[in-house]
Amino acid sequence: MKLKSYPRTFFQNRQFHAISVFLVGMAVMTVISRAADSFMLPQVQVTSTETMALQYPLEIQGNIVPKQQRAVYCPENLRIGQVQVQKNDIVAKGDLLFSADPKDLSDNIRKTEQELKKLELQIRDLESSQNSQARQHELNLNRAREDYNHTSAEAESAVTAARHELEQARNDLAVHESQKPEETLNSQKSDTETGGPDSQEPGLTDESQDPQEPGLTDENQDSQKISRTGEENPLSAWNRKREELEQICQEKQKHYEEAVAAQNTSLKAAARQIEDASLPLTQDHSAQLLRSDQENLIHTLQELKELREAEGKVYSEYDGQILECSISTGSITSPEPVIILGDFSQSFRFEGILDETVPEEDMSYGSSWARRPADSTGMICLEENMEGILRMQNDSTPEKTVKITNVSKDENNSCRITADLNDQEFSRPGEAVLDLTSESKIWPCCIPLSALHSGESGDFVIRVTESPTILGLCSTAEYVPVTILEKNSQYAAVEGSLSPTDQIIVNASKAVKEGDRIRIIED
């Protein structure tokens, strides 16, 4: 039996098909492997850094109120009988606001009139006392001046008399000096020749002939001479007379000096009495103060009487809204306003309060700073002329762009914002919201907050880089440390080794570690 031989091409075809199937299988497995690998890789969305200014929106709750406010007063210490309005009520001109208790009003009028009478009597007594003191002061001054003139005249008379006596004594001494006797030599010789008791023997001195006895004065010696000769020597008599006159002059000089000293002392004492009497009276303003109290009481009495004529009722003088009401039935009035009324005849304004503010001393610029929103590090600068969008709450009134006219701080460090309104659509009270937006400076490197991560070493972003693998260049993740400069609710301004061309991962299908291969997908 012979075997049938097949052609050689049959085996070649089978080998070709086997290789083809193998290659197809390899391709399929490669595709499946790549698909599985791609499925296992983190799928990420990327973005690049931006140059931008961060924006901070702020919503301020407030109210639209009349710009002009009117204060309603009531006489002090008056009991309120009935109150017809309360806070936030809308009133028209002529509407009854409140009324005073009639009996208490009459009692206050009577008491005020009694106080006025008491003040008038007190003022009269004080003025009478002051007039009496003024007259007594004038009388004391006139008496002091009269005493000074009398003392001056007496002292001057005494000094004049003492001066005349001194001059007379000096004249007598001068006349006596002019009458001094002359002792000549001839008279001495004649006495010698006649052998008189004063003659001397030749060779003898006066001391040998008339020795002075020990212990004798000149006056005793003169008396001896007088007793020996029988008559006084003219020169000795002249000397003795001159000594008497000189003694008189010294006494008169001393008397004159005492008179001058007594004059100075008496005039000084009298002048001091004038000074004491010339001192002004102590200023007493008691009467003026009482006059002021009297005027106030007169004004109060007039108000009470006018209120009594109106039967104790107080009406509104304006169309407006009750902003504050501090009285109630049975309460006692004080000097403060009892009602604050917003005047609808004037323009309106928006008033809002922001509690979360930063103290001015912590910032170096701006009028006021607010921390908004809570998850941002930036500050909103609130200042005059800043524009915002105003809208009424629960109302179909369209939004309106307004400007802030005033920014102030209160004692609780809350920020009060005011914006004047000139649009007729907002010329009514109600709750409103002011939307503000503040921008920071322009930062060169800003990224979305979703691209920002935090680790043990600090903040970082994940940058996409190209790394070579056995399959070629693949996208891999790289951690880049950054420093946050500022951020708002959506973006953060950072500083780090980033460039505008870098791709930053903002979203990933699963956690991405540094060096992981990633797959970028389009939005």
C-alpha cells in the first residue's frame, strides 16, 4: 500500500498560520497588558501656574434706615401714662407717640413753681449780702486812705520841727565859731611886765609855775585859773560854749533821725493797711449759678405747661420709623431722648456691622480690615468709596451699585459700614445685604487649592515630569516644596521652584506618591 504524498506547501501554510496566531496573541496580550497597566496608573488632571490677584468676597448684613434721625424729648422726672409705639413701627406726622400721666404732670408743675420761689429768695439774699460786703469793703478802703493821710501829715510835721531845731542848733554853732577870741603875744607880754599872776620868771615854763594836779580835768583847771586870776580866760569860755553847742547839735541830729525813722515806719504801716483794704473781694458766683438754675426751671415749667395744654400727649412731627424707644408705661423720663425717629422726608442709607475685624494697630494701611472668608489668610480692606452691590432681602427690588461713605470701629472692635442711598427704589426701610469684593496685589505664581498638599516637611505641590522607562518616556510625579504667601477660598499664592510652563496635578483618581507613574487625562 502506498502512502499518499501531500504537497510541501501544505506544511508551509500551517507554519505560517501558527506564527501568525502567535504574533496576534502576543499583540493581544500586549494590548491587554498595557490596558491593565494604564488602568492601574493614577489618572490625574493638571494645570499650570497663573499670574493673578486673589479676590475676597464679603457679604454684610444690614438695614436700610433714614439718613436723618430726630430725637424726641420729654421733661425730666415725668411719669409716662401710655406708650402708643414701639421699635421699628412706621408712623406718620401727627400720630400719637405717648402720653404723660396727668396727675404726675400737675404735681411736677406745682413742685417746679415752688422751686422757682425758693431760688428767687436765695438769689435776693445772696445779692443783698454781696452788696453789703461791697459797701463795707469801700468803707474800709476810704478809712485806710484817711488814716494814711493823717499819719503822713503828723509825721511830716514832726520831721519838719526836728529839722528846724537841727538847723537852728547848727546856725548857733556857726555863729559861735565866728566869734572865736584872738590871743595875741602883746597881751602875754603885758601880763608879764605887770607881774600879774600869769607872768613867768625867765627860764621857767608854765608847767613849773602852774603845774597841773593829777586827776584834774580841763574844766577844773580853768576853774583854778579863774580862782587865781579872779576872772575867766575868754578862749576857755569860748571853748566851753562851743562844746555845749556841739552837744546840742548832736542831740538835735539824733532827734531828727528818730523823727524820720518814725515817719517811715508809720507811713509803711498805713500803706499796708491801704493794701489790705484794696484787696478785691472773693469772687462769689453763687448768685449767677442760681440764676442759671432759675432759667432752666423757667424753661422746664414752660414745657410742662405746654404739655398740660396738650393734655399730656406727644405727637410725631415727621413721617418716619421708630428706631429707638426707651420708655414704657409707668416709666420715669430722663434727660436722654425717649424716642429716636428716622425721618422719611430725608434720604436713606445702608448700615451694616461686621464683627470679625482686625484691629487697626495690627495693620499698617487701610481704613478697616476684615477676615473673610474663614478658610483664607487674606484680608479685605474696607475703606471709603469702595463699591459694592446692594440688594434687598426677600424683595424683588433690583440690585444697585453703591459706594461706602463711612467706615468706623465701635468699642467692641466691630466695624460699622455706612453707604448713602440716593435711589428712589431704596427710599424705604428694610433688611438688605451689601456684597463687597476686594482684590490682593498681583501674585506671579498662583495655583488652585486642590493642587496644594501638606506633609511632615511642609506644604508641597505635585509636578508632572517625564522619566525614561523600558516602555519609553513616561509621566511621573515629583514633589515640589512651596511656601504659601496668601490664599482665598479657591486659590493660593505660593513661592517655590515652579515655572509658568510646569504642569501641576490638581486632581487624581487615587493617592500619588513621589516617583509614581501617572496618566494625564483631559478635562
